[in-house]
Amino acid sequence: MTGMGVVEGEPAEPDSSDPQVLAGGADAESATGKVDAYGHRPLWRGWLHAAAFLAVIPAGLYLLSLAQTTAARVAVLVYWASLAGLYATSASYHRLARSATSVLWFRRADHSMIYVLIAGTYTPICLLILPKIWGIPMLVLIWTAALAGITMKMIRLGLDNGPSGSWLYIVMGWAAVLTLPVLIMNLSWVQLLLLAAGGLLYTLGAVVLGKHRPDPSPDKFGYHEVWHSMTIAAGSCHFALIATMLA
């Protein structure tokens, strides 16, 4: 419920080292949904997350102003850094990557940051809402899973068409259901709705990404931009949740 359930890319993944994908012609982007080496991107590709990054800076300062304890400040800083880091990395990947090498490494970083955001979103919940007997083990488990996922992405992504750990997004994101009885006891109904809405928006966005539909304007605002819009909406729900936890 707390994070993305799919990779920042498409399920049918050709070899990322293939020059026809990374440095191919003008239809490389439309054929694979990936960023190619020559910048053939829909008009809005990357700009949504760039704008979200700019918005997260003052928003994070606001959260920090609400934090009254050391634990709260640490939790906010971790969450803030993970959210800003994901948007910055995604925007950089989708707007700045030009060479085949930069596309590959930006893509690995982009996918890895999803694990970081999931774990970063869990951090305030584990430290501030869950009792320590639940929160600390869950926090250790989630961050361990995130490190494992990052390792898989950095090593395997782009080497072949085999699995690179994307299934772990789903497991991590919905692991919160393990603590659902405790969450119900410690969160208001509004907070529970925000938590669930964020998780559902991420999941529905994953369906859009996997199906490539809706694809309103492939040259300007395609299905990938719909996906990015849904991740921003989902992230906003979880941001609001954390703000209410601190207020």
C-alpha cells in the first residue's frame, strides 16, 4: 500500500544494450516505451516528475516544520530524500539521458529509486505509527528488501531479458497489509483512506503502464505520462498521510 508496484518502464523489455533500442531510429521510443539515446521522447516525457521534484522541496520543509521529536525529524528527512530523489532521478533519466551508456545507468538508477521510495515511505509509518515491536522489524525488513532490489537492478538490468527484481516492488508495496490490524487501531479513517488511495493509484498506474492504455497523445502526453501523473497523485496521498501523522 505504500509504494509502486511496477518498474518505471515496460514489461516487455528488450535487451537494453541493443543499439536498435538505445540508439535507434525515431520509432525506438514508441516501439519500446523506453528513452532512447537520441532523445526521441513525447513532449511531456519527464517534465511531470521535474515539476514534482520542485514542489517536493518546499513541501518537505513544511513536513520538517511539523516534526517535533528527533524520531519524527529523522523519519521526515528519510522520506523527503527518497521522494525528492525518485523525482529527480526519473526526470533526469527521461530528459537528460542521451548516450546508450547514460540511458542504461540512468535507467538502473531510476528503477532502483523505486525501492528507495517504497522504503522511505514506510519509514515514518514504522517509526511514528506502529508500536516498536511491529515497526522496527518491519522497517529492517523493508530496507533490507530495498537493498536487495537495488543490487539486482544494478547488476542485472540491461544484461539480459531475465528477471531483475521487479516483482519485489509488489511484495514491498503491499507488505503493509501484514500490519493492517495495528494500522487500523492507530490511524484515523481519513488516514487509512489516504494510505489505501495511494496504494491503489500506484497499482492502477502499473496497469496503465503494463497495458500501454490509455495512450491519449503518443507524441505529446502518452500512457507513460498518464503513469507518471498517477504516481504523483499516489505520492500526494501518502504525503498528506504523513502530514496528518505529524500534525
